[in-house]
Amino acid sequence: MHKDISTIGARIAEERQRQSASQKETAALGHVSLRTQAAYEMGESMPNLAYMTQLAAAGFDVTYIITGERVASTIADDEAELLARYRGSSLELRKAALAVLGISAQAPATGSTFNASSGNIKIGQVSHGPITGSQTFNVGGGGRKKKGKTD
């Protein structure tokens, strides 16, 4: 089904308003100029896939923008907002957010693992179950020097 370019532009504007975003903010989200954003909304030009992908990551309903039909969401508005903000965050912020929620993509579900190596020596520690209190890791040191030996 062919969708009229002007109706897509109107739906971009509608979604922008639903997101409480200005044209300037939406242009920045989509990595386009303010003039390009205005042209999209006035139906003067068609947005590309990269632009639509950026809006989707920010929580815009791109299915609605393209088809004119809303897809029923199975998540609550606050969950959608959380997901949109997560997707728009830096890698460091994503890791911190997951840590706050007690989620680690690298640690096994049953405990935590710390591995290190030095040359041919491999060092590892695995802790299972809840870990409470402070943890101390002694690393480095090398062997003892023999008395009487000089460098």
C-alpha cells in the first residue's frame, strides 16, 4: 500500500508532539538539520531509514509513522520510557543502569567471576551465592628475593 508522503510528514509531527519534543530536538535525535526536519513534517521530502531508526531508538512509534496504524504495546508507558532512555544512553551509562538493577551481562547468574593473568600464570576466583561485605583482592607482588643475591 502506498502512503502519501504528506501523511507520513504529518505523523512525524504528531509523534514528535506526543514525545513532547521540539522540531530542533527531533532533528538532533534523527541526526538531521532543522530545515530537513521541517521538510519531513511538511511532506516535502521522505526521511531515510537511518533517521527512522534513530527516532525508534528514542521511543517514537515508527510503525505508526510509516503505516498510520498503532501497534498495541505490551509494556507500560514507564517501561517504554526506560527502554527508550536505555537505548539512547552511552555504553558506560547502560552498564551502570544494569548494575543498579543487579544485572550483569558478563557474570554468570549463580555468582561472580574474576579472572586475571600474568604471563603464563592464570589467576581466577569464583564466588557463588550472595556476596555481602567487602572483598579484598591481593594482586601482584612477585616472588621473594633470596638473601645474598644482588641484581
